[in-house]
Amino acid sequence: MRIALAQCNPRVGDVAGNAALLLQLAREAKAQGAALMVAPELVLSGYPPEDLLLRNDFLDCCAQALETLAGDCPLPLLVGHPLRRDGRLYNAASLLRGGRIEGSYAKHCLPNYQVFDEKRYFHPGGDELIFTLEGLRLVLRICEDLWCDELPLLSEPGTADAVIVLNASPFHRAKQAERQRVAARRAREAGAAVLYANLVGGQDELVFDGASFAVDARGQVIARAPAFASELLMLEVDVARKQWWGGPMAPELSPVAEVYTALQTGLRDYVQKNGFSGVVLGLSGGIDSALTLALAADALGAERVHALILPSRYTAAMSIEDAEAEARKLGVGYDIIPIDGLFDAYLETLAPVFAGRAADVTEENLQARIRGALLMAYSNKFGQLLLSTGNKSEMAVGYATLYGDMAGGFALIKDCPKTLVYELARYRNGQGEVIPPRVLERAPSAELAPDQTDQDSLPPYDVLDAIIHAYIERGEGRTEIIARGFPAATVERTLRLIDRAEYKRRQAAPGVRISPLAFGKDRRYPISNGFHPWDPDCLQEKR
Ligand SMILES: Nc1ncnc2c1ncn2[C@@H]1O[C@H](COP(=O)(O)OP(=O)(O)OC[C@H]2O[C@@H]([n+]3cccc(C(=O)O)c3)[C@H](O)[C@@H]2O)[C@@H](O)[C@H]1O
Ligand SMILES: Nc1ncnc2c1ncn2[C@@H]1O[C@H](COP(=O)(O)OP(=O)(O)OP(=O)(O)O)[C@@H](O)[C@H]1O
Ligand SMILES: NC(=O)CC[C@H](N)C(=O)O
């Protein structure tokens, strides 16, 4: 017997479109001889539907679509959807068989950490859905249920042959290994195979990597779908012998390749799901915009990407040469628009008001803001989405100009620390050189003042990134980070910069989450905040 895991890419809110996609996949699965198709968690609404779930009209639409799908579906289908019952809302999955909704299951364990806030919307379920398919006994679980040790996969070992898990499990680095480990352990405990169907595709800041798989009752992976691609993964079972085998085993991507592909997927789907014809970005000759350009060209095709090179008096000739070389190598169209005329006009206009004041960061930021205005003008005129190019290190310490280089609708690499930006650029060049090597070798500079480098105002990026990682992702405090061997003054200054930049992060564009703790939903800090963990006196009682 064959079971198809439908690793697919729904669009949040497009219930009719998602139902049509499921129907089309169900026909394909049937044509390939499947006896059952399994579609991911909340696939009918898309995941996460967020506060759409608070709307009755949206829930009506989902209920109607489920009824229709049950009537039309050419083979038994397990499908995830929101379910209203007795005035309560559940994160549910239903078995559609024989033209009707045969039974439903509600997720028991509702994740409420990181980007998840399912307790805001759903009630936990309490019942089981166990059914038989051509003699095979199957039981249902939904995503977090698999991770939740308090919930046995089977109420009693041996009561089912396989556990089917519907998932909306977003990507972060090294997530797939974690999923396979958990599934293998749980399969061995339950003495049953685990069939794991995941979503794929980008949804705002989240990227779902798919990589659906199955493990047998001994915990051996028997089949795996590719990451970041739609796929009908076919599993075969000999019902009498309880033996499983699968189709091709997709290779696992290297740690840097998976991030590169996640960024491409997140951008491609953001552009497509929001109806943009293409993207535009400011190309400086620095590493961040070079990587963003390469990612955009790889994700969308060079013809859907445009670059503006916007030099000022502080821009080195080498930067313009490198920016042009990057655009040419990738086949991306570009314009060069010098900004000195506009900069002079601003300085002249402000001169009477600023009389007697020394030049400072104000003038630096003006250049970034002139660029932001020109890029937004291009975006408006040509209907292209402006990509901002800030990385996680800059987002952390506020090293970016509001309404300047922070202008833009999508901040593609905002969850990539600068050290990872270099790694990704080297990886991309390994597939064919598109970034001139000296861009990787030069000291990074904002080029907003004479002979400026980032390291005039920030610690070296390897130190900065290690401190950011310890503070943000590991949640360590001042003392623990200093104990890692970093100078106290550097640690205190960095933590202070991080806390002080919260207001900027709240105003930043969304971007692809690739870490388990990205700025945004994962980390919700107050802006007006009197807790200063960078200050050794902070925890002392005020006298
Ligand atoms: N809590 C708060 N809530 C709301 N607004 C708050 C605020 N605290 C300050 N502000 C406001 O924020 C503004 C200051 O922020 P902003 O104008 O952005 O300017 P600011 O952060 O002072 O300066 C920008 C920094 O980013 C660096 N930079 C700029 C451009 C590119 C790069 C790069 O290499 O990538 C680096 C630049 O060298 C400089 O260190 C002020 O108007 C201030 O009133
Ligand atoms: N001369 C320029 N022409 C076009 N865009 C620019 C120019 N300078 C800065 N920008 C835009 O502003 C962003 C921030 O630039 P900046 O050079 O200040 O910082 P950075 O972090 O070193 O970025 P990059 O590494 O891309 O240069 C750039 O990535 C780019 O999008
Ligand atoms: N949708 C969910 O329940 C996701 C939670 C789960 N632990 C995951 O990310 O894989």
C-alpha cells in the first residue's frame, strides 16, 4: 500500500486557493497509486494564520472549504484546519473519506514559545483519532504533540502501526537533525513508524523547509523529501509484515547551503505572495548589499532585480567598480546616481538652522536618508519591493539609520550575523564567483565620513557576534559573558547598545528567520525599559 505525504506551500488566508491546491495534489497522489494522502498542519488556512483566527468570517470560510473538499476528494485525505466546536477553536486535522468528514483530531500540545503563540487562539484537544486503512492501524498527532513527552504517541504501545504527524515546523539552522532525532526516539518508544509531513515555503518572517520524512519503528529514516521544494513523498508499506520503505532519500544540505536556500525561499515567496514584479536595492560595493543582490538574483532571476549605485564624496572609486562588477556578473540592471548634489542642497538648506554646530552623525545619516528616499522613489515608480540590507549584528546594536538604510519592505539578511554574511558570500562565490574577492577582504565601512570603517565604532565582528549570540540566543548576562573571556568594557558597551536599539528594531522591516531566536516574535522586549543588565549596579537595591 502507498501513502503520500503532500509537502506543499499554501498561502495564508487563501482558503479557496489552498483547497484547490490540495485537490490537485490528491488527484496526483491517486494517479500514483496512493491509498491515503497526508497534508500538513493548518494547510487549509495556511500557517500561522495569526489573528485571522479571531474572525468568524474566516472560520466560516475554512469550514465551508473543508466540507467541499470532503465531497470532491478522490482519495482518503488527512488535512489540517481550524475547527470550531461548541464555541471553542481547535488546531485540528480531519480524515476526509468516502465523500465526508469521517473524524477529527484536535492538537493536544499547543506551542507557546519562540514564534508560536497557539494558546492565544486554540483550546487543547483531549481525544484520539485512530482509524484503519486496508488493515493498517493509524493514529494522528499534530506537530508539537510529537515534541511533548507528557503526551504518549500511543495511549498504549502496540495499539497502532504508524503515527501520522501533520506539521507546520518552521526552519532554523540545524532544525532537521533535531526533528529526526525526536521522531526516531518517539517511534522507538511507541514501537510504531512515524510519518512526518511538513509545510514548505515562506510566510512573512518564517520559512518552512519541508524535508518531510518517515522513520520506521526502530527509528531508522526510511524516506525524506527534499528541503525547500514542494513534493509528494511516496511511502510504501507491506501491511501484513508491517514493513516500510520509501522513495528517494533527499540529501541533507550543508549548514551554509541550507541558510542560503532558506533566504532564497523566504524572499521568493514574500515577493510572489505579495504580488511584486521584482525588487530594487542600493548597491554600495560592500558585502551586505553584494550578498543581498546575489540572493535576490538567484531567487527571482536577474531580470526581476534592479540596483541603484548611489555614490557620494566619501565613496571610494573601488566601491563603485565592485558594485558595477557585481551587477554585471549577475546580469542585473543598474543605474548610477551620484547623491552629492542632493547632499549639498540639504546642507545648504539646513545651514542657517545648524549655524555654529559641528558636523556629526547628523550629516552621516542625511546621506543614508537621501539614498533611502531615492530607492523608495524607484520602488514607487516601478512597483518593485525595496530590500534593505542590514544584517543581525547591525540590527542588534542599532548600527543603521532610521528612514535611511533601514528604509525598505523586506530586510532579507536581518537574522544573519556579519560573520555568517561572509560565510554565505564565500559559499555563493564557490558556486561561481559573483562578488569580487576584495569585497570580502576589505574592512567594512559605511562610507558616510572620510576614511571611516565599522571598527571605528564597533568591536571586531567576530567578537561582536559572539557577544550578541551569548546575550540574545543564550540569554546570558554580563558576568557570564565576561567569563567567556571578553573584556568587561566591550561587553558592557555592546549590551548597552543592544538594549538601546530596541526602538529601531521595532521599526525595522521583516526579514527571513534562520536562527532559533530572531528579532521579532521570538524576542519581545519593552522599548521603555529600566532594566540595565550591562550596568553592574543594576541589580542592587536602590537606596
Ligand atoms: N527610544 C527611542 N524611541 C524612539 N526614537 C528614539 C529613541 N531613542 C532615540 N530615538 C531617535 O532615533 C534617532 C536616532 O537614530 P538614527 O537617526 O537612525 O541615528 P543614530 O542611531 O544616532 O545613528 C546611526 C548610526 O548608524 C550607523 N550607520 C548608519 C548607516 C549605515 C551604517 C552601516 O554601516 O550599515 C551604519 C552610523 O554610523 C551611526 O552610528 C533620533 O531621532 C532619536 O530621537
Ligand atoms: N554608495 C551607495 N550606493 C548605493 N547604496 C548604498 C551606498 N552606500 C550605502 N548604500 C546602501 O545602504 C546600505 C548600508 O550601507 P553601508 O555601506 O553604510 O553599510 P554596510 O553595512 O557596510 O553595507 P554594505 O556592506 O552593503 O556596504 C548598503 O547595503 C546599501 O544598500
Ligand atoms: N506548529 C508547531 O506545533 C511547531 C512546534 C514544533 N516544536 C516545531 O517547530 O517543530
